[in-house]
Amino acid sequence: MANLRVNICGMEFSNPIMTAAGPGAKDGEMCVAAAEGGVGGIVTKTISLNPADVPRPCMAKTNSGFLNTELWSELSKEQWIEKEYIKAKKTNCPLIISMGYTEEQIKELAPLIKPYADAVELSTHYVGTDATPIVEALKAAKDILDVPVFMKMSPHTDIQTIAKAVENAGADGLVMINSFGPCMAIDVNTGYPIMGSKTGYGWLSGAPIRPLAIRCIYDAAQVVDIPIIGVGGITCGKDAAEMMMAGACGVQVCTEAILKGPSIYGKIAEELDQFLDKKGYRDINEIVGLAINKTKERVFRTNSLPPKIDFEKCIKCGKCKVSCVYDAITIEDRLKIDENKCFGCGLCVTKCPKNALSISYK
């Protein structure tokens, strides 16, 4: 077994898998269920001054990802302070309390959550290019609290500039990314939007946004020295490993926990452990930021390198042939790739269900 323990800003996590500030940590009971399910740390659903009046319907699984009109917690701040944080604290997991959204709101909330928080996560859902609103919210929290303060980042177009500004303003860490949007889906049977918001819009999460999260983490990790907690589309252990290779030192899971229940946290941690063992890593921290160094070694090329075939693994299913727009693949007694026709695009490698094809990414 590999060592899955991580230390983030002095907090010890038994594994790097955490809840995210959403329905999977909507109250104390869900936090307890997450701990029993194998999570390494608890991030509670975001509170604000007043309970959220959530539009309904507010969640939907689509063939393009998970859509939601979830807001902050529908529970009052008083209920969280009097009941829910107390239950969450009993899990003995590091407790990161999420709150938002503006400087004025955080000034009022921060003193209330201070007795319970091992750290706080600030959410602003701000997507502009001027970091001022984020920085002001951060400073409000830092003035009141004596625990680590993490800023949750939306997928900004210039994530490096925003991330650096937040670090310079005193953030102890970053959490990225928030859900992406606004987006929209329509029920084709009725013509109505499937989200209950006034506009019909919602926010996209789940596996489809993972490449966006990976890019944001990868970019930010190259310009900041503070830890990054990744979130956005984690479904399995390999997803967690990918996010950590981009530069995250821990990950949060939201959508997958909604869809599959709190046991998913432990399952992802177990799969991550198995992945590390298989690849010969003895400690989870060995892979943090690995892709940043690997990319520096990479040789840019435009010439074609046809994939290599492992004939023992190939089952001749034909999935590679169907999607080869260059007509370079034939299947008779065995799979064959015409090196003169192959464009070296790599699609067949990623489609192969048995990993019988490989290509150099170096």
C-alpha cells in the first residue's frame, strides 16, 4: 500500500479525498456519512447570511454532464452553528467550512464559524478579470480568522493572474474549480428547460468539466507556492491521480457523490492506492505536479508517429477502425496500421478498451 496521507497547511488528512461544498455535505448527517464512506476531509456546504431559496427542479443528469441550479445552503446559519457543525466536527476529519460571498457577508459570518473551523473555504463565484472582489472577501476573512483560508476559484480565462493576486493578498491555498456556466438543457418531450431557474440556465459539473479543471490547476500551480485543492469531475482513482499530477495536493468530490452516494469517497481512495501501487509510487506526494515537470521534458513535434500494437491485448473489436478518418486501420487476421496513411492523431489509442494501442506523449 502507498502512503495516502497528505498535510495541507498543517492539517493532516488520512487520504486526499474530500467532500466538496455541495449536496454531499449539505448537513451534519451527510458529513458523518461521508466520513463513514472513507473521506479524508470534510468541506461543508456553503453558508451565507440567509438560507438559499433554491429553484426547483435543481439537479439533472444529462448525457453531457451534471446540470444544477444549486445555490448556497438551504439551512440557516443558526442551524449550522447550533447543530450541523457540531455533528461534522465529531467525524474527527479536518473540517473546512465554506462560506460566501461578499466582503460584507464574510465579515458577519467569519466570527460565527470561528469555533468550529480547522480552515475555511471562501466562495465568490466571481468570473471577471479584476481580482478586487475576491481579494476584498479574502482580506475580510483573514482579518477575523486565525485558521487557513482557501479561496475557491471559478474557471477564469486568465487563471494565473487571478491566482497570483489571491496568493499575494494572503490566501493560504486555492480550491479550483467551481462549476461552469451558465449552461442549459431542454426537455425535448415538452420543450421546457429542465432547470427551474427563472432563465432556465444551470451550471455544469461532473466529468465533462474535468479537462477544464485540470488546465486551471496546471496553470495556477506554475505561478503560486500555496497548495491547491482540485475539484471538478473526479469519478475514480485515476481521475484523482490526474488532478494531482496537474498540481493539486488534494481533491474534492461532489457530483459523483451525489450520483453514487458517500461510499464513493472510500472507493476513489482505494482505487488511487491501487493505481499508485501498480505504477510503483510509494507516496501520494510523489505525483503532485508531476505533469508540470514532464511537460518541460516534452519535445514538440508535428510529424506522425503511428501507435504501437500489443497483439496479446487486442481483441479486434474494431472501435479503432470505425473512428479512423484517415483509413489507416485494417483488421483481418490481426490489426494493422498503415504507417503511410496514419496521421498519428492518437484517437485510436484513447478509444481502445483493452489498452492494446500506445503512442508516445513525450
